[in-house]
Amino acid sequence: MWIHFEIYAIISFICWTAAIFIGFLKNKFAARTMEFLSIIGILSLLGFIIELWISLERPPLRTLGETRLWYSFFMALIGFVIYKHWKLKLFNVYSLSMSLLFLLLNYLNPDIHNKALMPALQSYWFIPHVIVYMVAYAFIGISFLIGIIGLYQTAKNKPLLNLLEIGINQIYIGFGFLTLGLLFGALWAKEAWGHYWTWDPKETWALLTWGVYLVFIHIKKHKNYSSTFYFTFMMLSFIILLICWFGINYLPSAQNSVHVYSN
């Protein structure tokens, strides 16, 4: 179970760290090696998630630590797919770096895992609701990384071709998954508690996060601001998402929230 996490994590850590350094080399063999190591790290983490699922006899989606596992997996996977499509190694390097960060958080702050699921979580909405959100967070996390890359390249007067377009596309996809997450959550709440929406602190912040990215989409559609504005928006809006995901658990008003399951 969780005692095997170190083994899987070390494999992913070594592979991804090596892939990051190799990613800065400029030759075909280095690119192939980076791809191979990236895939091995992704498969190692997926292997642990599957083992944890089997051993817990429930989907490992209940605690913050378990969601961080999924986020690390999806960040690495989506970053790799985007790299293969756009042929920009920076996407793979940066996404692996963020995946490593979340993997390290789990290593330094491990969760206490048990098989118990509160009755409200024993629903067919549980898996799609959480996984859809993790996929949304991963795509939006990619846009955050693109914001960093974009501002850096702009400051150097060496903007990468189509970088803003790629970042905006990630927000479009992430926003779509955020919308699905909200809808699944509302349907689940109606089934579990009899109400689609109760203005629970987590629900409120989820709606706020959704609204922030809706504003971004409308601004991009109707205004022609500089790329610096949009790159900055990508970075700052991600902070709202992190508050919704992590920070809400530390607010006094959220202590009685039905979404703070790890307590």
C-alpha cells in the first residue's frame, strides 16, 4: 500500500529528473532518451495508483494526498502529449518539474490511508467528479507554466511562436472539464443531500475559479490585449485554483464543509 510509495516515487523521481536535464540537450538521441524516461516515470506512478486502488478496495481519490498523486500523473501525461504535438521540449520539462513538486509534497507529507468511505462518497459520481477536476487542474496547470515561459521569453524579446495560442487552448480545455466537474458535483449533491447547490465554502470557491476562467475567455474573445497581459492572467488565476484545491481546507468556515474529507 502506501509503504510502497517510496519505491514507485523514487523510480519516477529519478526518471523525471534525468529527463528534465536531458531535455536541455539539443540532439535527436537526447530527445528520444527524454521521452523514454518520461514514459517510464509516468507508468511507475500509474502502477502505484493502481496498486493503491486495489489495496484500499476503493478509488484513491478521497484525501488531498491521493488527489496530488492523480495531479502529478495527469500533469506529466498531458505535458508529454502537448510536447509530442507541438514539438517543444519546454512543455515536457516544465510539466515534469511540477509533477515532481507534487510528488515531493506527498513524500514529505504522507497521508493516513484507510479503506473507509463516508456514505456520501459511496456514489457513482465520486470517481468522475474528482478525476474530471484533476484533469481540469492539470490542463490549467499547463497554462500556468505557459504563462511563466511566456513572460520569461517576452522579457528576453524572444517570444516563442504560437505560445499564447497554446496556452489559451489549454484554458479552453481546462474550462470545459471544470464545467463538467461543477455539473457532476451538482448532480451528486442533489442525490446525496437533496440540493444541487448549498453555497458550501468549497462549492463557492469552485464557482469562483470557474468564473475567473470564464472572464479570461470573454476578455480574450472581445479584447485584444498584449500577450504579457494574458500570460500574467494565466499565472495569477492559477492561485485562485490552488486556494480552491488546497487553501480552502485551512479556512475556519470550511471546517464543517462536506468537502473536507481528509479530516
